[in-house]
Amino acid sequence: MDRESDQDPFAGLKSGGEEYSVYDAHYEKIGRVDDVFLDELDAVTYIGVEMGFFGTNSTLVPAEIVRVNDRRRLIEVAAEAETIKHAPHFGNEETVSAELEERVRAYFGLEPLLPPGDPYPPDDVGRFGPDDRVDTEPGERMEAERRQGGLAGDPMAGGRIPEDRWDRETTADDVTIHRRRR
């Protein structure tokens, strides 16, 4: 980043006017940018990299490990292609939740955005009754969870749905710009 001129290295990418190719640490082409995630201050926080032929999923890459070359319309990721390929990804219609963001950051060895929480908060009575917490046989805990309110993440069963914190707009070049809601 050119700190003296205070130019935004992501300016061309945020405009969505041109396609950017993505390269790994060994300068092997691995895909193209198809998603750009902006925070409340309009700064790029993640890019979505479309890898492969079908383009049904994007790999989420934190902005801290990328370098942008606006002149050549490319992005270099400070990781090997195989590492990027196996990073957490999301589908075109999938919600990019805070949990997914934390998994991505952990995968790439970055500091978490959220402070660590107590895995067993004292005020959380949990989804299980006192008898369902101990002495279970394999499969019984799953049944207890169903009785207590549905499968987590399954909206049809009454479970928790990840919060969608992003507004989306698609540019002429099919790049989706995600803006974090305030």
C-alpha cells in the first residue's frame, strides 16, 4: 500500500468496473474476484475468489493477506494455492455470518475480530434440561436437541439462522459488492 499518497489500493476493485485476476504466493493464477466485502467505513475487509470452472462457491480471503496491483488488475494472496483452495467458502446465496468470518480469520492465522467468549456463560441455561446433559447414549443428545427447539441452523426445525449483516449489489462485471450494515 502506498502510504505516502494515501491512495486506496482497492479503489479499482471497489468500483467493480473491471475483472481482477487472483494469484497465489508463487504467482500462479488461481481464480478471479467475484465478491468484495466493505465495512462501515467503505474499507475492503474480504474478497471472494471464484476458483474452478463452475463458480458455485467463493473462497473468502481477508484483505490483510492480499496485495492489489490496480494497474495490472490483479491481486496477490500471501498463501499457496492449495491453502486458499481449502479455505472456508460460501455459496452465492449463502449468508456470510460473523462465525464464518471468524473461521476464515483463524484458518489464515489472523487475530479474531470478536473477543473470546466464555464457552459456558453462567446465565445460559442451554438447550438441554438437567437430565439431558448427562448419561446419554449415542444419538440421545440429538433427540434431546430436537425436543428442545429444533436443529441449530435449520429454519424449518426452529433452529437459529445466522444473521445476514451484508447488503449486496452486483456490478456490470458480475462482481458482487457486499456492504456491511450499520
